[in-house]
Amino acid sequence: MSETVNVSNVTRRTVRQLADGREIIYYDERDVPRNAVDTRELPARAGASELRYDPLRDEWIAVATHRQTRTFLPSKGECPLCPSTPEHATEVPEHDYDVVVFENRFPSFAAMPPVAASRSASALSPARPGVGRCEVVCFTADHNANFADLPPSRVRTVIDALADRTQAIGELPGVEQVFCFENRGIEIGVTLDHPHGQIYGYPFVTPYTRAMLAAARRHLPRSLMADIIAAELVGPRVVAANDDWVAYVPAAARWPFEVHVVCRRQVPDLPGLSDTERDAFGPLYLEVLRRLDAVFGIPMPYVAAWHQAPVRVDRELAWLFLQLYSIRRAPGKLKYLAGSESAMGAFVNDIAPEEAARLLREGASSEG
């Protein structure tokens, strides 16, 4: 049976199951019945990963050996994210879709029965099951599209889907933070060409988020992000802005091209966005993506990462923003994370943030 409800005034959600019991969730812009059945014979679902604690860095590391067998750069005809056809059954049983989300077949974290304690665990480096959630988000049924090709109405559907899944995953036992992101380009490490993103439900608060929350706490009683926005709005690094969002290159950008797209209002996470803010995000973000591709006249590999508040702690300190960055520093050159960045976490940027902002402003317009 299908379960269909409205998640906003423009998006409908239908929940179904795949052949191995994983959830698949359709987000539609119109009233469409979703009754197709997954007829594949699939192996048993993978169990949870193992978390191991690194006492030197106060961080948890996931060991997920089952991910070694995940699908790697299949041909278009074998793409598991395209709609199913009579000749090829995929992860999406329907013949078409707007936006669809499903549990990852090769998850880094999963809500599975606990695994046996690792024999490598010790008092200094304990281990525990990597209980959480990993999902795949397909932005369009068109295999050859890019996110920048989507109309603003589809971006709104994506935001509705991410907000809905953030809320649902944050309510799962053991999940401490929800992370929505898109990797684009083989240079970044993408293993599937179809336009898609992912959602991770972490069983811990990530190191980057802990550092940002600590910085926000040190800045009290003033709001750190509010002060950053105010400073950037009168500076040389703004790329685009509207009444609800500001896109700028941060003063201390780590990457050759890095843009922060920040909600002007303090919102902890995607579910907290108003209808107006959700509608306003798409046109501005699409403009930024097109400008990014226009810098060198070739598609930019990028990571688009939503920074959201943890599920249970320090939500009053958090401020929702999207971090968009590319590792391309010239048409034929990439920014590799070598000794300083990889070993020391000390970044050296090859392009001045002000110059990156200028190049982005001179790129294609929202009509480009």
C-alpha cells in the first residue's frame, strides 16, 4: 500500500518499499499514483558499520567494509538511479519521477542489529556499532541533467524533500546530526553519474560542526554568523543576494572556489525554513552554480554541503548555510589535499577569495 501525504503546499510524499525492505520515498509536484513494485531478487541488506574512537583527535571513524562492493561508474544503460524500464530494473521501480529518496544499499551507517564488539577495541579506543541512516536523493529522472539545469520549482521540491528527511532521520534512535550533500564530478569521487545527492544520519556530532559551534559560543553574546553576514554585505566578496539569502566567498576560503549560501534569518536546519525562504533559495543557488561553471567555461566538480544544527545539542548556536566548493583551480589543474592539508589540516589556497568572487560575479547570469 502507498502512503501519500502533503509535506508542503507544493510537494506530495509517497512511501513505498523496495524488494529487500528498504524504504523508497517519492516527492511529487503533482498528484501521481506510485504503485510500481520492485520485482528484483536482491541479497540481504548490509549490516551497520563499526565506529572506532580515535583518542588522539577525539573523533569517531566509521569502518564500513561492505562498501567495497558498491556500484562504480556504470554505463548509462546500467545506471541504478534512472527509472526502471521493462529491460532494466533499477533502484526506482517507477517509469518516471520528480524527486525520489531511498535507503542506500551500501550505507556507511544503518539502523541494523548491533554487530559483535570489535576485537581491536580497547579502553583508549572503544568501538560501537555505526547505527544511523544513509539515503540517496535523486534530483531528476533525467540522467544527463545537472543540478544547475533544474527549474526553480524543482529546486523547491528538492528542498522540501531534504527538509522532510532531515526531520524524519533526526527522530531515529541514535542519530545526532543530519547531513545533506551533493558530490558532482568524477574529480570529486562521484561513483554514479546520475544527478543525485545523499543524506547521512550520523550517530555523533561531526568534528567540523563541533568546531563551528565552539566558535559561535566564544562569540556570545553576539551572533557570529549575523556579524559575518553584515561584514560580507559591505565587502568585495558577495556573489549574489536576495531578500532571504546571501551568497559570498568567505574571507578565509579554503578552496579555490568556495561560496557560502546563508539564510539571512537564523534558522537551525532545513525544516525551519519558511515557504518564502524555500522559494527564494532556488533562483539564487541556480545563479551561483551557473556562475561557477562559467568561470573556466567547463563544468566544475563540486561539493554542496548543508550545515545544520545537531539534533539534540547547541541548536540555539547553529545557523543554517550551504557550503559550495570546487577543487578546480585552473582549467587543467585541481587543488589536491597534500601534506599540509591532509596531515595538518592547514589549508593553503591558491586563489585570493576576492579574486574568486570577482570571477564568479563576471560569470554567467541566472539566464545563462
